[in-house]
Amino acid sequence: MLAEERKKFICDIINRKKAVRVAELSKQLGITEATVRKDLDDLEEEKKLRRTHGGAIPFYSAAVNYMMSDLLIVHIEEKKNIAKAAYRFIDDHDTVMCDGSTTVLELAKLLVKGEKKGLTILTNSINLVNLLKDSKDITLIQIGGEFRTHNNSTMGKITEKTIRDLRVDKTFIGLNGVALGYGYSVTNFDDAAVKKEMIKAAKQSFVLADNSKFGDSYLAKVADDEGEVDFLITDKKNETFDYMSMEDKVQIVYAEDSIDPGV
């Protein structure tokens, strides 16, 4: 592959995945990491991307943030099915922590319409607060911090410290990638830090991820794939992903096998 063709490939994959690592590009292109770094440096000079520690992100997005409005229309049915499967794990009187991901938002919609009793919901998401604020049988706690417009959530050191001092029954989070040997990841370091604390704060942690996210890895790691997460709920199997290698590390739930039609 010629240098210009290689650089075009790099730009295409970064714009599609929103973040990429040097090691990943080296493997995909069959070239040395030193060559990848030189290509990335050249592309940064041409203002086609931004270099980060160990990788690169799109030039137009310094924080590598997906806008919430974009994510709300992607894989809608898959997210709804995952939410239905996740709903079954919530018991009456549970204390539940939720992030601001769009799949967790679908779960919150079920909580509004459902019959769970005496729940306490803690969240850093303004979207979830607005959705749940009028629910009579839910005690709602908003986690403070620095407000971020890209996902309508609070993040930063205040958010992280607040969560660090909490203990809940269950945590539900979404993310951008699930990769063997790397783990669970997102595109934003602040988002990753909050999700890490949410996992640590819970007696049981649940990751909600549709099948398109399996095999992908992003710049900011949330957790290893070695037992940090208790449950991984997805819609169905991605044929290109080796699920058997993960099944001894996390309990994988497939929504297509577990959805209660009555939910």
C-alpha cells in the first residue's frame, strides 16, 4: 500500500471509530509502529487528525465526543432489547447508579413505566434526571460536578469523588468498545474515569453494549476484561467476536434469549 493510500485508510478509520491506537493501526496495516507514528504526525500537520498519547482522534473533535443527539438514533431496537434484559436484574428497593449513555436511557424509560418499588436512582445524567424526576416511587439523587454538553452529564473530579464515597447495589453503564485483551473502553478520558468509579461503587456492575461494539477498542479504558465487570448485556452475538474467551471472566447475557415479552 502506497503512503497516500495508507494515510487515507488511517483517516477513514479514525473518522469512523473516533479514536484509534498506534498498535491497532500497525496490526491492521502490517507496518511498524514507528511508520504509523510518522504517518500520524504528517496527518496532524495537514490538520486531518489530532495526535494523542498512543494514538489519534479526529481533528474536529478535541475531546473525541459523540453528540448525544447522534447516538440517540443509532441501533435503537438493539438498545431497547438490551434495556429490557437489564430491567429484569433490578429488584424492588434496589439502590441503582446509572450513567448517561443512550442504552441506559432506554433502561430508565422502562423504570418510569415499570412496577419496581422503592428504588433509589443515582445518576450524573441530566437526561435521566429529567426523565425520572416525576416518578413517585423513585428516590432520585443527582450526582454533581462539571457539566458537559456533549452528553448532558456531569464529570470531573467532583463527580468522581462523590461516587467514590458511595456504595450501591447495582451500576449500569454503556460504553463504546469491548475488546479481548484490552477490555471495556470509551472515547473520552473524563467519561472513563466516572464509569470506573461507578463500577467500583457497586456490589454488581452491568455493562450494556450492542453487538456492533464488540471487537472495538478506544483510547480511554474503563475496565479490564479480567473480572472487573460482573454482567455484560448485549442484544445478540457478533459473529466476528470470540465470546467463549470472555465467558469465564464475565457473565454474558444475550437479550434475544432473555427478554420477557411482558416487559
